[in-house]
Amino acid sequence: MESFRAVVREGGAFRAALRLHRVQSTVKTLVKQLEQWLGVALSQRQGCSLVLMTAGERLPACSDRLLRLAGEAESAVRHAPRQHIDHSNCQRPLCHHLDQVGAIIRRTVKIAQQAVC
């Protein structure tokens, strides 16, 4: 998602790669993987220009929200107590964090699906 957003903002994979401190081929691969995951084409090249498809036009509006939710999920996992899970007697604080992560991931997937449909 971050790579696609950068490609749109920068007008191409080369400048997006510079902004993200990655090589161009990695940026292109990440965008292609996003397209495969979503099941739609997001953009196409027309000469030297990048043209967004309908789904590609909708996705940038949601990308900030999606990336923020991904950051929340990462933060919830990183800040969860580091302790062993006893499956016979679940420790509430860790389970609560895992529930939060699951909810965030479900919201993220729902937003992504709505953005391209």
C-alpha cells in the first residue's frame, strides 16, 4: 500500500523508489503484489505516463487510513505484554491485545475491499 501511494504521489516507480529508499524493481513488485491481492489492476502505463484505473483512483483516498490502521495493529502487537500464553487459563491483557489486532486487521481488509469495489 505504501509503495502504491508513493507511486501515485510521485508519478512513477522510479521517483517513488527514491522517496522510499528502495530500488525500483522492489516498488514495482510490491505494487504488483497489491494488485494480485486485491484482484484488480490499479494502474497502467501509457507512454511515459502512469494512468490510474478506476480502482487505482479510489485506493489513494483510503491509503492513509489503511496505513494508519496497519500502524495501530503493529503497535498493539509490539506493546502487548511479553509473556507465555497459558491456553488453559487465558491471560486477559494479551488476549485483549490480540482481539484488538484482529479487529484492526478485519477493518483494514474491509476498507481495502470497499475501496476497489
